[in-house]
Amino acid sequence: MMKRRTGPPRVRLKPEALWEQIRRRNLSQNELADRAGISSGYLSQLISGRKSPSPEVRRRLQTALNITHFDELFVLEYEDEPATKRH
């Protein structure tokens, strides 16, 4: 059965990419949260996928880590729903 994309995409933080950037810069999760101007609890929710970062938070994280390309830290996910059969 074919599926089709529905609604706008959800932006998800790539946790493995974030941890690599944190390691490269010798930062802690709390230090990154401070640099990005967000709470460490919120950053934890982004890492676990429980929350989706707003455009402003994405910009702050990219700035804090000096990352210019969206896809270095984030991925777009689409919800799929089964396609309806046409008669």
C-alpha cells in the first residue's frame, strides 16, 4: 500500500550529530544550552525527540555551534498516511 505525506514536515534534531559537535568543542550539554539561550531541560527534550525546535531555537543552536547548514544538525520528517484507493 502506498503512503503519502500529510501536513507540514516536523523538524527533528539529530542527536548523534549534536553530540559530535559538543565533543568537538569540548562543551557540556549545559554549556551549549547556556550559549544557545535555552534551558538544559529543553535541550534534553530536543535531543530525545520529545520536542521539535522552533526556527528561533534552531538558529540559536546553529549560532552557538558555528554551524551554517541546516542539515548538519536537523532533519525534516513527514507523517505518512496510507493512500486511499481510488475506484
